[in-house]
Amino acid sequence: MALRFALLASEIAAIILTFWVAAFMRHGLAGLDQWLTVMSVTLPVYLGTALNSKAYDLESIRDFRTSAKRAIMAFLFTIGTVTLMVFFLKVSSDFSRLVFGMGTVMCVPILLGLRLFYIRLTRRVMGTNPFSELIIRDGVALPEHYDAMVIDAAAHNLQPSTRDPVNIQRLGNFVHNIDRVVVACPPERRVQWAFVLKALDIDAELCVPELDELGAVSMCQLGNSSTMVVSAGPMGLRSRLMKRGFDVALVLTVLPFLAIPMALVALAIKLESPGPVLFRQVRIGRGNRPFHILKFRSMRVDLCDAQGNRSAGRDDDRITRVGNFIRKTSIDELPQILNVLIGNMSIVGPRPHAVGSRAENLLFWDIDDRYFHRHAVKPGLTGLAQIRGFRGATEVREDLSNRLQADLEYRANWSLLNDIMIILATFRVLVHRNAF
């Protein structure tokens, strides 16, 4: 991820500098306006096209031909698009075609040289494999030496089980910031490992030596052994950039308007009962890694349930008068915009649950084995389950099943437009019969 962001930033700087030089050569210091005009059109089109054409994915970091092809195709598309825009919008008088032409001619070789230099530099500094790869060895021998980190599952107490949240969290911590995970295990344990790996937010594979001679369509290689892809992060780099950019832009836009109301709520909480204004609780986040969620405190301090073993119910004797109001109006969730800014939550996504959450006195993962799969995306302030009315206490199994089905549907069909529609629909359910 860091390599791809670095390449993206380098190309932005190169394009900006190249076209500035072109504007300076043509108009001197007076060409600043022309440069800004050209950049305001060219740079967004190129970035959007390059991201869409996967010019910053792992293959573009590994192979120069692939990298150069995608970058040049994106740049040629940008030239054509900008030219058509200038022609049809009839803004040629405000748009220096000479500056644009000079910048284009200079930019193409610079982009190619930058990508070649970047790939060679990463190989020299980080070796032939600049990516962070992890091999989990579970009860089998590895006859070859691999340019990757190898850990023994038994030595680190890693098990392919979704019945134990501590095990899932331990596995999530091991694979954090890892680009690729490969599990080598006996055939009888592959189904279990495949199931667990689907709950992670990374590309994960199983080592299947028996497939070496079969030539499967969807396969990867680990040394001389074949691997079968069993899990992939549900969102690519472009989608994650779009979602994160949208989250940050929306939060920064609404935060000034929410500052005073949030301060008044904090004052009301402080005046009614002693204790902190905010309530922090461990929740299950992306990749099944725990994080601390922030909420306005709605219960008396001595009765707060840090583990979430007891869901709040109607006429709950733990809830204060202010807490009753902010829970019914969903105001208690507002501090989570800070979680969004930090990056451990999104505006839209599956609602994060407390580790001890139960339905019919059963832990959620004991009700449905697919439960941990919902955590392959960031948790959200609101989600598809919430706008469908699946909120409030989880008293019976169906309460969990309905939410899980909606969360998995959201993960499978993510788009920025869907996020916007869910946000708009959320205003209809801010006050809901199950909000207590």
C-alpha cells in the first residue's frame, strides 16, 4: 500500500512540475493562470483514469511493461478527453493549447522514466520481492526457501476456527499491513482455513501442491508450488481511496455544524450524572481487529457494560434521562465521526458489535459461522441493516441473522453511489421504534 501511494504522489508532483515548466517557458511568471487552468482539468482526469485502469496496483509495481502501458494509456486518454472538453466547451481562448502541448510532450518520457526508476529503486532497496508476504505453516513442511516471513501456526496458537474471537483477533493482528498471506496446511484443514481467511481484509491464498499439474484458471504461485486464491479484499485501491476521501470530506464538512450541538449534549450529560462525557468500548473492526469506539455516555458510570454482554432494552434502568433522549434520536453515536477521522471506521459499513454481544444467550459467531466475514470492510456509523430497520437489542437469533445478511450484501455490492443512498436513507430512521 505504501509503495502504491508513493508512486501516486510522485506522479502527481511530476505532472504538476512539468506543466509549470511548460507554462513558464511560454509565458514566464505571467503564465501562472494558464498553468492553473491546465492543471485543474488535466490532473483530475489523469488520476481518475489511472486509478480506474489499475495503474497503481501490485502488478504495476512489479513489472515495468505493465506499469508503462497502463500509465501511457491513461495519459493518452487524458489528452483526448481534455482536447474534446476544450473543443466542445469552446474555452480555447482561456486554455493555452501550446502550454498543454508542451507539457504533454515533456510529461510522457518523465512518467516512463519515473516508473522505471521507481521499480528499480524498490528492487534495489527491498530486494526482488518488495512486498510484505506472510506464510502460515500449519503442520506441513516447506521444502523451499521463500523470500517471505514464515510463521508456525502451532507456535503462535493460530487456529482455523471462527468460534473463538481471541483467535480471530490474533490472526488479524498477524496479517495487519501484510500484502499477501499464504497458508500451507494438510488437505483436511484447507476448508477450515479458507473459511477463516475470508474474514480478513487482505488477499489470502492456500498452498495446494496437488494442483501443480492441473493448470487451474484462478491460481497464483509460491515458489514452485501452486496456490489457489480463496480470499480477496472486497475493495481495490481505487475503491478504498474513493471511500476514504468521501468519508473525510463529508466529516470535515459537517463537523463545524455539529460542534455546538455536541458541546451542548456533553454539558447536559455532565450536569445530570458524574463521570466522563464519552463512553469508550472495544468493538470488532476491519479485519477482525479490535478498536475503541466513541459514544456519548448514556448510562450511569457504575452500571456501564464495557463488554456489551447485556444489550440495552426498553425501560433499561441503567440509562439516564439525557441518555434516553440521545439514544432515541441516535445523537449518542455522533462522537464516532472522530473514529471516522482516525480511520478505524467509515460513514457507511456494518455496525461494529461489542465482543460479548449475544442473542438468545449465544455469542454471535456461535449463531452463524459467516459472522466474521462481515468484518472484511470497515465498520460504519450507519449501514444497510440500519436503514432496513434491523437495529436495537438482539434478543433472538433472527435479529442477528437479518443484520448479518444485510452486511454481507453490502460488502458484496459496494459502490460509492450505494453509500450515498444509504446516508440519505438514514435520516428516515434516526428516530426508530428500536432505538432505545
